[in-house]
Amino acid sequence: MKIFIYPFVVILLLLTACSNTAPEPEQNTVYSATIYDTNLRVNKMKWISGEKLNLSAGNYELGEINNIFNQKGDKIDPSDLKIGDKIKIYLKPPVIIKETEPAQISAEYILKIIK
């Protein structure tokens, strides 16, 4: 009976040791904002969590966004976001701000806040 238990205990110890070495998931920086124009242009940016970035209170255009979700977690199209919608923007550091008018930032994904 001990012959069968010993390999099981060794395997269990190895699995436990491996699970402790997994890297921590990267923390996204989260901002809330309001859609003010087409092309995913936002304003009223407010920091929620993560690394606080030096984003001024100006207007921004969210570029290269393919991951937009509603609160249920269903993927939605950018055209589903309307002027006045409140959203959460998840930014993956380092955040690059393109010096255009309005400034462009790329988000990891967007979550639409349903009223």
C-alpha cells in the first residue's frame, strides 16, 4: 500500500511547488471616460485603478481597439458605443500617447458601462 501512496505524494508536492512559481498577472491601468464623438473619442477621463498615468483632462481618441465588451462580457462592435456612453478603458503599460489632435492612446480593451 505504501508503494502506491509514495509516488502520489511526490507528484502532489511537485505540482504544488510549480504552482507557486507562476508569474503574477500584469495589472492593467483602468480609467473611466465618456464617448463625446464618433471614432471612439473620449473625454472626462478619470483614473480608477492601477498605475496612475499622466493623462491630462483633455480629449483622446482610442486607437486600434478590437476588444470592446458589454457588462455581460459579450463582444460588441465599436458602432455600439454612442455619444454619451460611459466606458471603462483598460490600458496596458507602457501607454504610448500619439501627439495628434485629439491625442491617440491604445487600450487593451474597453468595457461599456450600461446605464
